[in-house]
Amino acid sequence: MELPVDHLEQDRVAGLLPSPDPIQLIDENGAVTSGDVAGVYELPPVQTLAEAYRRMVVGRRFDAEATALTRQGRLAVYPSSKGQEACQVGGVLALAEQDWLFPTYRDTMSLVMRGVDPVDALGLLRGDWHCGYDPMKERIAPQCTPLATHAPHAAGLAYAARRRGEDAVALAFIGDGGTSEGDFHEALNFAAVFNAPAVFLVQNNRYAISVPLSRQTAAPSLAYKGIGYGIRSEQIDGNDVAAVLAVLSEAMSHARSGHGPMLIEAHTYRIEAHTNADDAGRYRDPSETAMWVPRDPISRLERYLTGVGALDDQAVRRVQDEAEAFAEELRSRMGADPAVRPEEMFSHVLAEPTAQLRAQRETVRELVMRGD
Amino acid sequence: MAVSMVQALNAALRDAMRADDSVVVFGEDVGALGGVFRVTDGLTADFGEERCFDTPLAESGIVGFATGMAMRGFRPVVEMQFDAFAYPAFEQVASHVAKMRNRTRGSVTVPIVIRIPYGGGIGGVEHHSDSSESHYAHIPGLKVATPATVDDAYSLLREAIDDPDPVVFMEPKGLYWSKAEVALPARTAPFGHALSRREGSDVTLVAYGPTVPVALEAAEAAAENGKEVEVIDLRTLVPYDEAAVTKSVSTTGRCVVISEATGFAGIAGEIAAQVQRACFYSLAAPVHRVTGFDIPYPPPMHEQHYLPGVDRVLDAIEQLEWD
């Protein structure tokens, strides 16, 4: 008796599985590798990589400045993405103007690298409002603090955009910890079932606050979570911006051309603690962090670009000066206290405040006038 | 023509889908089956798969997907199959649907309607009879509506779909098969307006959804004992029509709040607190509550002892310091 199930076509299965080893195009020494075995992914043009280099240097300086701003009491907290610049920059460089980004709290650098005013991007962490930029204008969803709950939004928005005949893809950033959440799985499933043009980029930085990857999953790689949903998946060296750009660009065009979602696992490392308020010494050995220093995304690209003659000492200095000027301007602008209107707490709860909200707003207004 | 509440809800969905192409209906079993209660009956056949479709069986995914669609201009009306099966979506509702407008200063709005059949009295087995309205009413950023009559089922659902804010639409499943002579489309009153279902000058019963018929039956019985009972149907828990309740209790001086949900920390307690503050000098007796007991919803063979019935309402009225 034959069971009413589809015969597994080995080609289809193989097409969904990630490469057995992470895709890497430029190695730690800045040398071009033989690329992926299948030859699907091509090294991006030198100009693109030079632009990625510039943004990664500025992005890292932004990250350091944000951490400094926590010490000055200008930010409530800052979750650093130092060491993850290749994903932060490669991710947004792969986006077309009409595409949407769904970031997490650790992805502030990517917001800035897509062009959001850094002061607005830091609004959440400064605390004058939850989301400091206009998501509709930037086509960037509010940074998501609960884990993976934004992933179904990316699937839904991508599906809606396709229904409206828009050529937009939604890119969602997720962390390794987020892949344990139910919403991650529901998002992959919905995206696949509805053939939504969504790309899920898992930045596997090996820690969810203190909990190591081994406690999140027993899967051979997080990219293997795609096949269970019928989603094409890939794993990459997340510190190689060339690989990030090449694979993400392929994923975006895969989704854009109607082939459905893609899942990418980027192997990277959280160089800093979870946030400035965390103590990584309690759960990981400094020797482990030291191992990741030579894998740095910026130094390897610098070596590559220098090697091909696209970068010299003068150009390196120019980029560093730009990064310093960027940080200085941010520091100066963040030095001013933002204007806060307490009554605004009641302004956006509903389209029209209820009688109860109006009364409560009046209470706050009176307390403020009294100077309490 | 006699119309059931299910038919009225179905008509409201149809008329809303006809009026606005961005209205889409989805959830579990809402397509070919027409929903386990048949509220979406025929929508896929008449409007096509694009407008009414089945989804994977994942409530958080349904509400999260709807949120994303709403961000790109759709007006999703999603069905949670039963009250207790909506809990997996709670984080999406509390952290995103309710907060999106606020966290983005009004830039991103998600006018979603989440339909939830709720309440008991239908002999349902475990997890099929919860009254979860207080959970949603407790979350700022949501509106919560619940019809008690057939014409209101139509009118409130149309209002909910047109509303610029997300609405949790609680459908009293015990009243799904109640019928009334109504001409559809019917428009009753907007959100935030309670309606008096029966005039009376001696005591005010505040009810909503499934407890409105109970209150009306109790009022009839009380009338035989010479007490004239006013019955207020809240219709929307958020916005809460405090003015209507205050006006009535200020006249009657006595108030009983009736709710099927467990009483502790629930809607009925909130209303009682508001009434005692606003009507303190008019009150002849403490405000009473008749609610479900503070226990998990009981097995079906026990539910007649759990539900706030006519006898318990009459007992509460008797305790209102009449001498």
C-alpha cells in the first residue's frame, strides 16, 4: 500500500539545505578564498566592498560612542554590536530603497548605516520615546525588544507588499537566542506557506546574554531550521562582509523574484558583553573572545582592499577621520537634554483619547504645572 | 426576518469586505469550513482565497502576520477559534498590536480586528469556555467590544472593522444562535456608548455580552416583586461609557455588576470601583458584583452552578439595603 505522501525529490531537498561549511569569500588574512563549492555566490565588486569598509569603520566608531554615552548617563543602556559590523553593514547594503528592515535592539548600527539620523536611532535607548524615527519614512520597523516577535510581522508585511504589487522584500534580523522562540518558527512557516518575499538573517553571535549556543539548539547549524519549513537556507561566515553581501543579495533576489523566503545563519561573535550593564566575565573565558579578534570583519577587509590597491594609508586615515567626526557630532548632539512633553504619554494610545485618558492627561498636566 | 447572531456577524463581514478591498479575513478553518461556528460561512466562495483564507494552526503567527499586513495597508479580521486558544497570541496582542501606534508616535497603526468566541454555557469541554475580556481590557491601546444582541453584533463588528485602532471583538458564543427580527444592515450606536436595554428606577444592573439576557430575565422577575430594574448593556468595555453608568446609578442609587468572568481583579470590580467613586452620595447600598467564581472554568456538568444566573442576580438585588 502506498501512503499518500509526496515522493522526496533529492534535488529539492538538497536545494533547501545550507552549504555544509559556512560560505566565506574573503578569509581572515584578507585573501580571496575559492568561494563556495557550488559557485553560486560571487565576490562583490571592489567599489561595493570599499563602501562596506567605510561604513563598518564608521559603524564601529558609532558603537563605541554609544557605549561611552551610557557612561555619561545619556543612554539608559546600549547593547553593542561590535564584531558584528559585517552583518550590520552588509545587511543594509543588500536592501533596495523600497525594502523593509525588521531590526532587534542590537541592530542600532544597521539603522544608522541605512541612513537614520543617529540621534533618532538612539531614541529607544535614550528614552525620550520608544521609537525615535519614523518607521514608515525609513521603511524600518521599530527595533524589537521582545525576541523574534517581529519575525511574523516581516512575513506579513512582505506578503502584503506582494499582494499590493510592490517590489519590496522584508529583511528580519534575529539572534541565535531568538531562534528558540515560537514566533521565529511561526514566522518561517507563515512566510513559506504564503510564499512571502521575506529573508531571515540570524546573527548567531553565540550568546543569548549569558546562555551559550549549545543550550539553544542541538541542530547541526541554525540554518538547518529552514528545511523543516521548506525554506531554502544558507550559512555564512558572518564576519566576512563579502559573503554577507553575496549571499544576502542572492537571498533578496530569490525572494523578490517570487521564490519565497530564505533563511541565513551568519556565524559571528558578540565581542562585548550583552550590554554595558552586563558582566561577561561571569560566563565566558576571555581566551574565547581573544580567538575571535583575528576574525575581525574590518581588519580582514582592510587587508583585502589594500592588497588589491583599493585602499592606502591615506584612505584609511580619511575613513578614520570621518568616523571621528561622526562620533564627535553625535556626542555633541547627545549632550543636549531632549525636549520631553509628559502629556504626550496620552497622545498616541488610541486614535482619539477616551474620556478616562483625557482626565488622566489633565492630572499630569496639572502636576507638571505645579512643578511636582 | 429572524436572524441569528452568527448570521448577523457573517453579514457584517460580507458588507465590510464589499465596502473595502483591504479587509481580509483569516484564521483557522475559516475558509472551506466557514469557521467552527460558521461565522465566515461562504466568504471564501464568494470573495475568493485572497480575501478569506485558512492559515497554519498558530495563533501567535496569525496575529503577528496580521500586524505585518496592517503595516502595509490591509485591515485584517482574524479569528481565534476559542477564547482559551487565543492565549498563544497574547504577546503579539499585548506587546505589538496594542502598542504599535504609541511606540511610533502614531506613525504605524495596525487596525486589526481579533474575533474571539468567548464565555460558557454551551457544555464545552475544558479550554472552550473562558471569559478572557478582562485580560484585553487591561491592555492600553486596545478597544474591546462585545455584543449582546443580534443587531449590535452586526453594528459593532462593522464599527470594529472601520475603527482606526485594534479591536478585540469578543463574541458571546452562548448567544451565537440567539435570533431576533432585524433588518440588516443595522446601525445601533457607536463604540463607547452603553445602551439601556430596560428602563427602571430602583436598581441598575450593569451587564455586557452573555450576561445581558440574564440581567433582563432577572429584571422581569424583580418587577414581579415590585422592583423596577434598569439594565445597562456596556457594548464596549473599552471605551467604557462611565457617563451612562453614572447617570443611571445616580438615579437608582443601587447597582449590581454582572460578569461571567472570574470576579477577582476583573472588569466587574473596576466598574464597581468607578461607580462607588462617581455615585458615592447617591448610593443607598454598596455596589455588588455577580461574577464567575475564582476557579478555573468548571467541567460542563458543573457549569450551571458557576455561571452568574438569574437566582444569584436576584439574591444580590435583595441584599441592596432595601429597609
